[in-house]
Amino acid sequence: KGQQGTEIPAYGEGGGQQYPYQTDFPQPEGGVDEDARSDVTEGHDEDVEAMYEGEYQGIPHPDEIKAAQRAARAEARKKARQAAAATEEEDLAEQYENIMEDCGHGRFQWTLFLVLGMALMADGVDGFVVGFVLPSAEKDMCLSNANKGMLGLLVYVSMMVGALVWGGLADKMGRRKCLIFCLAIDCVFSFLSCFAQGYGFFIFFRFCSGFGIGGTIPIVYTYFAEFLQMDKRGEHLSWLCMFWMFGGLYASFTAWGVIPHYGWGFSLGSEYQIHSWRIFILVCMFPAIIALVGLVFMPESPRFLLENARHDEAWMILRQVHDTNWKAKGEPERVFTVSNITTPKNQDDEFIEIQSDTGTAFQRWTVRHMTLVKQVTLNHLIADALFLFPSYHGLSVWFPDMIKYMQYEEYESKVKLFHRERVERFHFNFSLVNQIHKEGEYIHDKFMNIEIKSVKFEDSLFENCYFEDIKSTNTYFENCTIKNTVFYNTDLWEDSKFKDCRMENATFLHPKKGCHLNFQEENDIVIYMVSFLGSLATLPGNIVSALFMDKLGRIKIIGGSMLISSVGTFLLLLSFNQGAVICCQCLFYATSVAAWNGLEVITVEVYPSAKRCTAFGVLNGSCKLAAIIGSFIFAKFIGITKIVPIFLAFASLVCGGLLATKLPDTREKILE
């Protein structure tokens, strides 16, 4: 108020120019001098103008005040949204658990269990296919050792890439849809690989098949877990793990029954020879086909739909689960009473929001994916799995390779040596097996309609000889002299079977195309049996883990299994024959499989729904990489020493068992 008690109007009232914050400061005694007001307005008196500027020193500009107020209101709204989102998320997790308990566990879950079990079985089968067909495929397609190694490596690499890609897509597109794509890709390219005659096409089709089947493990466990209530989750996920064992049994049994039967093949013209090992690949497609057909009738995960704000679809599926289970239990009158389900609003953390507002598209992509990688790798789970995988897969390669090496040593010990023999005008009508001929002379001899297996001729002379209808396996001529000799309808090629030989008037007529397939190899039969017994040995471990997963807890199952199996690795020092190696293999598989099952269960439970498949895919892909490295390292010591593989397996299993104590206890945890 002025000197006379009249009120000075604020800015915007009565045409005055005073800002609102001016009324908060006391007016000088005697009121406002008219001359001063005039001077301030005109700005001519420098002394008075200086006093005016000093009066406003330290007072914020109105625009700054408004900006601060807006920022404070935005921060308050942001905190309120975050608090509301956290409350909604918590409410959804608890409400979803209550809904699943109300739906019960019955026919729907068991039907889904069988369908997803067949998908998991298809993954288990694919892990054995290449190893079983390789001995026959290498002969059928004339593969070198480098090509054989490349085939096995690329299959694992493709499964690793598939786990990473499909795990991420399943969190974006849906569990059911991505699993259908995975199985469809596997079926299509497995079928095409059966008819691929060349190595290039065969390895490409197997790579694509591995890329498809590699995504099944992350999706299957996530998909099934989101239909289970908390007290059923550990047990039934462990029972589901048994289908991987069934896959190994199925692959071993069918390989044993199909591949050795050469007569089961057929021809499509002169160019396409479909041998029994190709029929074996066709038979191995059956689990994937069954799972693919079953998934057509299965619904999408309602938890995924709720996470993506598809409320109505989720409600319909939950009602389907409820009605299916209670009708099967003889209570069709029970009504699904849920009318409202909380739908979470998925939001990124504050750092990502800032980057989304201010950064470029590349920065936003980098920040989001780096944040996801941190969420996955900061968990002790991936470290624990990386300790188990190299030892498990390393020994899985070491066991059969060690058996093959022992068989090779035994075979070599029985070799027959012929030195400076002279054979003239003799008709060889019997097979030559496991022999070495040095400095021999063969004059006017006939080799007709016989098989030559693992035979080496060194520094020998063949003069006026005749070879007809010869099938050879691992047979070579080194530093030999071939004079006036005819090779008719044989697989003895001049450029591959003869090393540093002198050819004098030698004739090769109608050479056989391709490589000789020997389906009576005893070594192959033994490998099928070893794989079958190894898969069967996991049955006790699977049963124990399923029965005690919820009673003892995931941590004790994982840690105990890894520590017990680490002690068992020292028994490998006593494996001096094939029988001992097979026993050690069965014991290792029986004790270590429980750790596998525990890791699968806890992986599903420890990550939130919006990132569950992605995290599982990253974990599974990392473990595939560790398995490749472990297999490569262990294979290098075959026939050299047992100490290094045993020490590596023991150390990794002990470290993994101790690290398991750092994992979170998720036994009574609701899926976030």
C-alpha cells in the first residue's frame, strides 16, 4: 500500500507494470516518490538507475522461476508414476499367482507338458544327430578331417546363435509364435539335409536346422513356467528336463537300429543315393513334427500377453485353463471369477529415458542392450553355468573319443606284418584286413571282388597285376612301383590312394565314384551303445532332482550335484579299458544332471517376465560357446594324458559348486 493507503495493483491489474514478486519486498518509508518512479521509467538518472539494479541483485528472473516450477512438477509426476508402476507390478505378480492357483494344475498343464516335452526332445535328438551320421557321411561325401571338424563346430555355433536370437524375439513376439518358427525351421532344413549330396549344401542345411532348434530351450522352459503356480514350478520343470534324456535315448536307439542297415537305403536316379544314415535323419524329425502339430492347438502365454497390455486375450486364455482343468476334475460348475487383471506399464529405467529424449538412435540402441547385458551378467547364474558347461561337454566328447582311441590301439596291436614276400600268379579272392606289406613283389596276380581294409603297401612292386571290383577302406600304396597293371571298377584312385608311387603303363578303367560305405563297422555300434547308456544313466539324477527340487531348494541341488560329480571325476584315473570308461561316463552323467535341472529352473525364476527369454537365451548361448571351447580343449588330450582333462573337470565343477551358494533362493519366489 502506498502512503495514502491506496493499494498498488499487481501486474495485469489496473494497467500497472509491477511483477508479482515485487509485493513480497517492503516498500521504502514515505511511499514511492513520483520523481523516482519517473526516473526509473525514463532511465535518465544514472545514480538512481544504479540503485535500482542493486535492488534486484540476486533475485531470479521470472523465466527461471517458471522453469524450476515446471521441473519440480515433472519430477513429482515421474516419482508418482514410478511408485504406481512398482505397485502395479507387484500387484500383477501376486494376482497372477492367485489366478494360477485358482485355475489349478491339471489336464491343461499336462497336455502342454507333453507338447513342450517333445520340443525339448527334438533339441536332445539334434545334439546327437551329427555325431552319429558323421562316420557314414564322411565316407558317403568323402569328407576330409578338416571338413568333419568344421561340421561339428558349425552345428554348435548355429545353436548358440539360435539361442541368442530366438530368446530375444520370444520376449517381443511371443513364446508360442517363436517356438513354432524354431521347430518349423528345424523340420524344413533337416528334411533338406537328407537329400543334400554335396558337403556344402549339407553343412548349410544343418547350420540352418541348428539355428532353429537352438531357440527351443530358452522358450520351452519360460513358456511352461508361466502356466505353473509357485509350489508346482520346481518339480514340474524338473520333470520336463527328462525329455532331453528321452531325446538322447531315441537318437541312440534309432541310430543303432537304422544306420548299420545298408539295405534300408534307396536311389533317386543315378545321382541321388539315399543311404540309411539319411533315413536316420528323417526318423529324427518325428519329435519336432509332433511338437509342431501340438503347438498349433496351444495358446500363447497369458503372462506374456499381460506384460504387453493384451488384457482381453490373457483373460480368455486363463479362463480356458481354468475350465479345462476343473472339467477334467469333475467340477464343471466352477466359474472363473476373475473380472479384472492388473496390466503393468512397462517402463525403462531413468537412464534409458534420458537417453531416449536426448540421444541418437544408435545411442538408445547401445544403452538398452548394454543395460540388458548388465542385468544378465551381473547375476552369479551365468558364471555358475559357465563352470558346468565346459566340464560337462568336454567330458561328453572325451568319453566316446577315449573309447575310440582304445579301440584303435587294440586294433593296431593286432596288425599283421608281411616283409619281402613274393607272390606270383596268385588269385586273391579273400579280404585283406589290418595288414602292412613292406618291400613285397606281386607278379601276374589278380585281386578280384574283395575288400581291402586298413592295409598299407610300402616300397612294393606290382607288375602285370589285375584289380577288379575292389572296395577299400583306409588303404594306401606308398613308394610303390606299378607296372602294366589294370584297375577296373575299383575305388583305388590314382590321386588319393597312391602316395609317391611310380606309374608305368598303369590303366584305371571305370573307377567308382564316391567313397566306400562300410556299415558293418563295430566301432560305430559301440558308440551307439555308449551314448544310449550315457543318456539312460541320467534317469536317476532326473528323478531325484524332480522329487527334491522344492524340498531341498535349487541352491542345494545345484551345489551338491556339482560337488559330488567333481569327486567322481577322479575315478577316471582308474579307467584303463573300455568298460571302465563307460562306467565312469554313466556315473558322471547320473550325478551331474541334477545341476543342469537346477540351473534351468532357477534361470526361469530369477529374471523378470519382460526379459526372461532374452536372459535365458543369452545364458544358453554363452554356455554353448563354453561347451565349444571345452570340447576343443578336452579333445586335444586324447591319447596324450588323462591328468589334464580330469584336473580341468574337477576344478570347474568345484568352483561352480561353491559359487552356487551365491545364487538367490527362488524356491518361494513369485514370478516377477
